[in-house]
Amino acid sequence: GREYREATFEDSERLVKLQPLFEKIDEKYRTYAEKNGFPGYAYGIVLDGKLVHSNAGGYTDLENKIKATPQSMFRIASMTKSFTAMAIIKLRDEGLLRLDDTIETYIPELKDQKLTMDSPKITIRDLLSHTSGLPTDDPWADRKLDEDPKELISLIKQKLTFSNPSVIKYEYSNLGYTILGYLIQVVSKIPHQQFIQNLVFNSLHMNSFWEHSLVPNQSLLAKGYSFKDNQFVSEPLLHDGIYGSMGGLITSIQDFALYISLHQSAYPPRNTNTPFSSILSSSSLREMHQPWKFVNLNINDSNLAVVTSYGYGLKHVRDHLGRFFVGHSGGLPGFGSHWTFLPEFGLGIVSFGNKTYANMERINFETMYLILNDTGLEKRQIKVSEALRVMKEKVVETLRENWKEEKKEFAENVWLDWSLELRRKEGEEIWERIGGMEEIGELVAENELRGWFEVKGKKGRVRVKVCLTPENPPRIQVCELK
């Protein structure tokens, strides 16, 4: 830790490169919304913790012709789940629960409820990662937002029906996150709404609500619509209730951008606290982002191979180039939403639409790829550690001497894996083939203890891979020439 240097963006013109695309992106969202028949929509782009562009189109209220804006308040449906997960992780960090505790420890009505006799007891972690064995329940749960805790407990007492044994299979469950919302109340002694208000909204100065009737300026509140029989039909906004922990939050693009900045602040890992550390530590935020349960390997809407996994209230998507996105979609009668961010690139995007299950995920990913392809934004560069720098010099010295002798900076395995004689022979062949060691390239760090550099000769080049041991001080355990 004492020598750690955090990764940084080498390009100081990141926003400058992004700005020329804003007009093109505006048109992209407008066209997408028209093609898909959204009454209204809004979106925003967050770069390095700041909302750098936002826009909106159409209407949040068709009857009164109220135009959508980045300040319009949309119900964001299952994008709420990460707030609930964050509250659970906060309670864990405060020592008030453990993720591997069984849920029946806190909610005894769930005792021994599972599919098979040999299924493990359901844990808090299972509920967070959708591996509790409960069935996918979107159409059913989406109409239950306004139920109260007593109705939830009554449902549980009747014994739940499971679709899978716990742990072994991912299956998305709104009821699972509703149970987590109730768990927050059991442990903290206050409703999940108030706990999340105190933890997140107040700390971020984020203007967000659970109950639609409490939105101060009702003209900002987006109405939800379905398209039936060739016309838009208004969907009633359900009141807040216990199921709100799985999908009831109401907020704006302008305010949700603050929440994206919170998640972005967890990167890169560092030796100092962030302004958001009182909400949740950076390590706990990054824990939420991890791919805890595999979901699928698929071809996305952009015809690219992606691996999707689920973290804690968040999806983790890794694309064909190894870039990973973290975020979540949302859908309810009358609404569709999605947000995602690229931790290593400092780039995030969020969009809302007021049409039933509006697919905002597709346009968000299309826009992300447009930005990446057109701007050439690069991820943070890992800094070369002092240990790697010193050992690179030792490797270069050894290669110039063509393995003259065994050196103490090399771990014992180096000579056991490939003898000094064989290394000399390999060196002679390589330097002959590429025309000697004319130029030594910069070391590129892959992490604190692993990296590579190129050696150029008159006729070619070779890449030298260096890996260090976990000893103190580290020694060279791998020195490969390719």
C-alpha cells in the first residue's frame, strides 16, 4: 500500500472529445423514441462524476402537453434495486448483519421455506444475487407496489412457491428484493424508504421520492402510458408500499446523475477516502459491482458477444473486448428505464421513458459504443510500481548479458523451470532473429506485480513479460520472451 500509485486517465481532453457528439446523440435518442412510440423520454451522460450532457423529448403528460425535461420525475422501477442492495451492504458494514446469515434468522416466517429438502437455507446473499430459488415474477409483482408489510408477511405465512433450489441458479425475483426491503426495516427499526433517504438521498442532495403524491411540483411528475388498441392509455401510478424496495423510486435524470457519480467514485482503488465514503466505502461499492452470479452468454442488440452476471442490485456485463459495464434496467406498467457505467472509463449513461417496459437499455448501449468508437476514450492507465520498475532494469541487464549468471533478484523457480543454459540458447536465437537489442520500450503495467515491455532489434521485436513474486521484496518469477 505504501508505494501504491492509483491509475489515472492520460488524456486531459476527454470532455472536449465527447462534446462534438452531443448533437448526434440527441438525434439518436429522438429517432429511437419516435420509432418505438415513447410519449416522452429523458437521458443524461456522466463523465468523471459530472453530468456533462442531458436532454429530453416528447411529453411526460400527454393530456396537458407537459414537455419532458432532465428535471422530470420518472418512476425508475427496478433501477431501485441497487439502492436496496446498498442499504443492506451498509447494514453489513456496520456489523448489524452478515450476507451469509439465513433470512429466517431475521424473518422467522420464512423458516425452512425452500424447494427441496436438500436445498440450503436461503441467505441474504442469495436474495441479493437472485439465487434464492424464487420464480421470476415481473407481471405479478409490478402491480403490488402499494401493498403494506402486513400483506407481505401474510403472503409468506401461506408458504411461498419456489421454481429452483436455492444457490445453484439465477432467477430474477422482485419478491426477493421486497423481502430485502422488509429486512432493512427489521434490522434498522425504520422503514427501508427512510433508511435509504437518510443514507443516499440526503447525503447526495438527491431529489427523489417513493410516494408520487409527495413530489412537490406535480407538473414535473411523469405519467406512465401503455399503447393499446392504437392509442395511449394512462397507467395509474401506484402508491408507495413495501414492494417499493424492488421498484418504486421516483427521480430525475439530473438527480440520478448524482447517484452515478457515487458509483464512479469507487474507481480507481486508492489509499484515501472519497467525499462519498460516509455513504458507503469504495470497496463496498466495488463489491456491489462484481459478477457474483453468472446469468448468460449472449449476443446483445449491437450483435456483440457479452457475458452477463448479477452483482448486488446491479448487472455486470463484460463485452467481447473485456470492457465491463455495471448498471440495471427497469420496467413497470407505464415506464422503462436503464443506466450503466464503465468503471474503467469513467463514463456513465442513464435514460427514462414513460411507456410500459420501454427498452432504454438498447439505446444506452448503442450510445455507449458510439462514444467509445468515435472519441477513442481510453481506460485509466495503471501506473508502474516501483518494484516493477526496478525489476525491469534487472531483466534488461540480464538480457543484455544473455543470462550470464543466476541473479538473486530472480526467484529459484526461474532456474528450475528453464535452466540458465536453455535461456542462453533461447536468447542467442531471438537476438539473431530480430537483430540484437537496439531499443528498449516502456514498461506497460497490468497490475502492481505484472507487466511487459518490448525490445526492438534491426529486424524485428520481441515482447518481454515480467511477473513478480508475493515476497517482500518481490522477486522475478516469470521472464518470458515472445
